[in-house]
Amino acid sequence: QVQLVESGGGLVQPGGSLRLSCAASGTTFSINTMGWYRQAPGKQRELVAFIIRAGSTNYADSVKGRFTISRDNAKNTVYLQMNSLKPEDTAVYYCNVVTRTQYIYWGQGTQVTVSS
């Protein structure tokens, strides 16, 4: 079992920045991929970015050049640095991990609101 605790959401003005963190505990040795998804009101959950254990990353086109995902394997933590935030980035952001055996775990979600 893997438990995920997210932090760092909040209210920010357009053009501002936020950093999300997600700390994993439990059977963390089994984690391969760590990532972030988001879900805006009335929309489906969508992939924002993910990073594999070796460090390769992948981003949704809508966040490329503005968001950066990183991970600290020693701390079992994944980060999402979000810059140049736009109102359309407003959503609940969920941490996601996938283990080597393809089990998927989700965090509880953290609200990000971009508004003036």
C-alpha cells in the first residue's frame, strides 16, 4: 500500500506561481511513475505531467513551458512547480503514483484557484 499526502494548493492571481508537493509513504520502493492530474468543474480528470523513477518527464501540451515536475526519490516526494498560472489552470490537482506491478494510487486532491 502507498499513501499520498498533497500540499501547496491555494489561491493565486493570474501570472503567479504555486508549488505543489506530494509525499508518499508505505511501500514506496515499488513506485515507478509519479505524476499529477487535475479536474476542473464539469470536466474529466486530465493528465498534467508525470515523471518516471529515472527522471524522464512528460507534460500536457497546455502546461508545457510553464509547469515543471520533479521528484526526490530519497524523500519519496514529487513536486509540481507551476508558473505563469492562468484562470484555466483552476482545478483540483491530484497526485498519482503507479507501482512496478501497475497498481495506481491517488492523493486526496488539492485545490488550485487562479483568479484576480
